[in-house]
Amino acid sequence: MTYSKGLEGVIVDETAVSNVEGDIGRLTYRGYPIEGLVKKDYLSVVWLVLFGEFPTGPEHKALADYFKAHGMTGAIDEKLLNSIDLQLHPMAMLQGMIPLLQLSSARFLDESPDVSEGLQIIAKLPTLIAVYHRRQEGKDMVRFDPGLDYLANFLTMFNGHQPDSEQVDVLSVTQILQMEHSFNAGTFASKCVSSTLASVKSVLAAGVGALSGELHGGADEAAVNIAKSVGSPDKAAAFVAELLAKKGKLMGMGHREYRVVDPRAGILKPMAKSLCRGTSAENLYETLEALELAFNAEMQAKGKDIWANVEYYKGAVFEALGIPANNFTALFAMARAVGWLAHFREDRQDNRIFRPKAQYTGAGYRDIP
């Protein structure tokens, strides 16, 4: 058998959920290009990723109604959530809360109890994130409103007021771009747990744990924090030169899969520029762009062509929506949980436990002295 550190290039399973074609910079969900999917409404793409085709009118309504019916946290959930140390990162909160959520036995259409529970967890993620954020900020709670749609409900609970339609559309685009990306580390972690026939709660919590790392979903928060520490566009070139001299990394630059520009970044960057223009986030966007250009110039001088990935400009979009950096990755999890559940549903149709082999490098057999 061949050995590949980090499983790079190793095919471990098959999937029909999404396809990453890194050499040509194309990402598709169920065969549909991401550039077209961001123009669809959010729940239609959720249905597509989960079930393979776009929903009919009754199917769309059924999903919207199910999310509204299960989006509110119960008394036990709230007691647990209110007991969590406010110093913890929102991702730690999610990883701890998901396995403990009180879920209903109500089935979603003809789906299995496990998939139905997964949908209930996805329904509650916006409430968990928003309530914890407002507790951390010392602000009054804004209750879940079953009269609002999924993303509008989240922004209302999070920011304390109803968003306008443009803000909901922007969040929809961002979340669709984050929903699925084949066998990334978070998805692979969730698949490993799923392969043991663990509960869907454990599967989604495992995905959250993997996503929290700086080399995975945490790159968005890290990129914004770096830009804020740099302070202004005119300081970008000097910062990048010093960073590379120390063999440091500019988080959010480059992608393991893409040899050309990440197609998701191609959508996010102009949206971030438009959103931030004339706002308090304009300097943040301009600093991010200056850092990207300086980093790319340094890389091209070394014969490499490295541009921003989806994580890099996402932070500027979220800042413009009133979402602070420590919640960026939690919103990533809110979207990516749909992809994790889609793989869970796919894998349960033909399950086999993951059991790779290790290349042993320790001492040979020795007698006990």
C-alpha cells in the first residue's frame, strides 16, 4: 500500500453531493455550478444538497415549516446554554451543546429518525449562535420568531432588529458558498464518526470540532484579525515581507484543492467590496485586499500563484452584517451542517466503518528487560 501524509490524493469513498474540480476552479453541488446556486433562495439549495434535486413548492414549504417548528430551543436547552462559561469560543459552545439538545420525535416527511433529528439540529443552530452571542455581549435576548424565514430569523435574533432584504440576500449567498465542499477535514471527520453508526448528534458535533481549527474553518477569523492588527493598506507590504521572512502564513490565502482562483472567493470579493464601501468596514476590506496583492506578488516572485480562498473576504462581509470575528466560524458551521447531514444520509445507505492502516515507525520487537 502507498503512504500519503494527510491522505492527500487518496480516494477514500465516493459521493454524489458535491464536486471540487480544483484544476479548473469549478465547484458544483449535485452537478449545479456554485455561480448559479447563489442566485437561488437558501432553502432550495439546502433541499438540493440534502436530497439531490430542487424542491417542488410543497417540499419547499415542508422544509420551511419544519425549520420554523423546531428552531426554538426548549427549557432544558436554554438552561444548559445559560450555564456555559461566556469566555468560551462560540465553536466550543456549539460542539458542547449539539449532543445535549432535546429533540422531538417528529419525523420530516418520509426521512429516517436520524435525518429528522439532523434537520432539527440545523433548525436550532441559528438560535444557539444568536443567544450565546447576545449573552456574551450582555444584551437583551430576542426570541425566535416562527413568522420569519430561517436566515432573517437568525439576523434578527443576533443583531436585535429585523434585517432588510439585501442583508438577508448577502447572508444567503455567503452561506450557500459555505454549505458543501466534498471531503474536507470537517466532512471527513463527520464521516468517520458516522461510519461507526454513532448518532447524528455525534456526527455533527465532530464536524464542528474539526471546523474550529485555524487551518480549516477558523481561517476566516484569523484573516480578519491579521488585517485588523496590520491596521491600514499602506502597511500591508511591509507586514507580508516580514511575515514571509519568518516563514509565517497569511491565513485565508491559497487552497489545498484549487490550482486557480477559488470560485467562491471570486463571488465573495466583489460583494465584500460593495458592502464595505462607505462603511466602518471599508478600511478592513482595503487592508485585506492590500495584503492579498502583496502576498501574491511575493509568491509570484517565487514562481507560485496564490490568491485568496473563500475564508479570506468572508470576514469583511460578515463585519458589514454586524457579525463579529469570533462568530465567523460558527456561521460556517451553521451552513456546513447541511453538507455534513447530506453525507450522513448518503453514507447510511451503504455504510462501512473507516479503518485505515498506519505505517509503523517505532522500535522493532523487544524482549521485556
